[in-house]
Amino acid sequence: GSEEEGKEEEEEAKAISTSSSLSSSSSSFISNARNAVVPPRGGLLVSADYAQMELRLAAHLSNDAALLACFGGGGEKGEQEQDPMRVVAAAVFFRRPDELLEEENTTNLSSSSSFSPSSLPATPEAIQAVTPQQRDAAKRLVYGLMYGMGDSALADYLGPLLLPDSSEAEAARVRERVGAALPGLAAWMERIDRSAAAAAVEAKAGGGVGRGVALGVGVAGGENERESDGVVEIATLCGRRWKPSSSSSSSSSLGNVEGRARSFVVQGSASDVFKRALLAVDAAFRAGWRSEQQGKGEDDDDEDNLPPPLSLPPHAARVLLPLHDEILVEVREARHARAAAAVLREKMEGVARELGLRVALPVKVKAGARWGEMTREGEGGWW
């Protein structure tokens, strides 16, 4: 959830030519390094990491209707979530399962009969037909849109398997498809670009940053947002503001300025969330924690069937390592692992409610005797 995570996404895009043998060697090294992290005798390791946190925050900040629908926001309460990457892939790449791109000899995608912005929500049949390759391509496209990946890098990143001629023009057309499928996100990113360019010019002139309220606080079309010519001040969800250097206003560096501004808002907001969660988890571990006993429902005749409350004594667990959007915890006695996992889930997911987000921020919890050999809840093992 930190800014370093976004940098890894960008570096991954540039490293598409890395050999498979090197990748395999690197994965093996990371796995071996993780297996070297073990708890004290009789203890256990528990970890929790956010699922698609940056994309969820972008959905909240941009108020993109398609993304909010995927994440269960902006719809009926309790609406089941959908994988946004599969939904985007279904809407952008194909109409028939055996066809990736239905191109008609036109660069005007909005007038193409094979695609329109109303492709979202995609049909259940199209979503089900999405292949792993198409989902991966959609993921690359969405994050490329978020972080300002250029057409040349995008063409190399997607490769000849997904782009018939691997050209920049082809990549640009696919990018337009993604923008049309996620219009709220695309428009929000364009406003960040305009604001970043205006702020860079003002910085060089000694005039400070752009006008308006914090972009991370107000959202597209929100009642708290006031704009002047589409320019707003760039800030994270919790109000940390971005300022460019005075050397960022040249035409050659504006593209980098825009990319850094996008990264600052999204990754900086993720960092805000993660820091809040980390502090809350650490405080609960130090003070001790007890879950609330579930009340008896109208249809419950036997109180003995209710699960007992979980409790965690003070200092029975400690934060061992915060890494990107993951918190690794050392539990001194394995019998407290379930309670430590409950603390992680409650405190990390609770940040979304504290900040009034329109999307949930779910976490995936794992446990094990080694960091590299942990299993998820419901998969047996320590659970």
C-alpha cells in the first residue's frame, strides 16, 4: 500500500524483456529468504495484506461507477463484488470468447459497432469467458492508465500476443477502450494531469501550487470540490499535498510530472490507509484485545451454539514487519493465532469505515510456521 509498491508496478512494465530463467531464480531467492523468517518456539506467524487497495482507493476518489459496482459500492447494500480485471477484460477485449480484439478500420472507437462505453457492466457470459491471459492484460492496462504508462511501453508490455502489430497506434486504441470502459477513472486522471502541469508552471513562476481544494478530499462531482478551469490542488486521501519542483515545467519533463502526480495521489492515499491500520494493529497488540460477543438472534434458540468471543492478552503478538500493503505478525503462542488474525482483519478493514470510503478494503489473512509457507484461512494447516 506504500508508494514503493507503485514503483514496482512501473518497473515491472519496463522489465518485460527479463528472461524467464532470471525470473525463476529471483522467485526462488525470495521464497528462500521468506522461509528464513520463523517465529519463536511454540509461536506462529500471521500475516494480512490488502486486496487491490490502490484500485479500490482510485474507485473511491474518482467515483468511477463501473469500478464502484465491481467493488460493491454505489449499488445495493450487500451487493457481491466482482473481479474488476475480468469485468474490464470482458468489456474491452472481445465479444466472442475466441476473439481478443474486434477492430474495424477506424480509430474512432466510440463509433465502432463492436464496442461502446456501455459495455460495462459486461455480460456474465463474457466475464466467464475471460482467459487468464486476457485478465492479466486488463490488469496491465488499468494500472497503465492509472500511472501514465506511455503508448510505447504499453505496446511492449502487452506484446504481440495481445496486440496484432504491437504498434504504439494499436496500444493507443486499446488505451482508449479502457478509458471508455472506465470513464470516471480516465476523466479523474486527466484532471490530475492538468493540475500537475498547471502546478509545475506556477512553481517555476514562484506562484506555488494550483488552486482549489485537495483532490484526495473532494471527488469527481462531489459537493466539496471547487474547480477553476478543471485545475485542483493535488493531495492524498488524508490531505497530504504534492508540490512539483521549479524545474518540472519544461515540455520534456511534464510527462514525468503528471506520472508522479498520479502516483502521489493513489499510492500516497494507500500509504495513508496503511499507516492508520498499522498504528491501530500495534495499539491493539500492546493493550490487549477482546472481540465482542455476538448477540442472540431472533431465530437462535440455543446460546451455546454462538461462537465464544476471542481474546488476545497484551503483548501476546507483535508487528514483525510492515511491507507494502502487508503486515507480518509474530504470535508468541500458536493458540493466540486466531485472535491475532481477528485483530488484523478488524483494524485493517476498519480504516475504510473510519475514512467513510464508498468501497470496502478487505484483507487476506494467512498463518504458518515460516513466512514462505503460510496458508489462508479455510485451507487447513494452522486454521
